[in-house]
Amino acid sequence: MFNALPSNIKKHLFYHNGAHVYMNNWQSIDFRESMNALLTQKLLGHETDYQLPRVVWQDNTSPQTWLTLEDFGKIKPTTKLSL
């Protein structure tokens, strides 16, 4: 779905790989602070130094580890067949 959005839309992805959790309760990422900074910029028009990474991805090789990525997945060429 991330790659299905039009390329002219600035998009961001938090990719959590595991059991259901509330993002604002994570110890290793300050999700609430990230959203407050982003909403302050977008809704109130206040300039901040905050830059939300394009992709924040959970690395399950060690607990509470997150990486930032420039892109997520690649769309492979597909062939449409009529039925």
C-alpha cells in the first residue's frame, strides 16, 4: 500500500514487525514526540527542525532496535491478464 500511493504524496511509514502494541508506549522510539512535532508543522504552520524519516523499520535482531530507511519494498513489474 505504501508504494501504491502516488509519488507526488510525501509519505512516511512506521513498520512494526511483531505483536500488537501501542506505538506511544515504545521505549526506544518517541512516537508521541514525533507526531507532536509533525502535527505542529503541518496543522499549525510552525517551523521546527524535526524531520520525520521516510521509513522507520523495526529490526527484530535485537530488542527495541529501529532503523531508518529511504524506501520500503520495490514494486515489481506485473503483467495484467484479461479474464
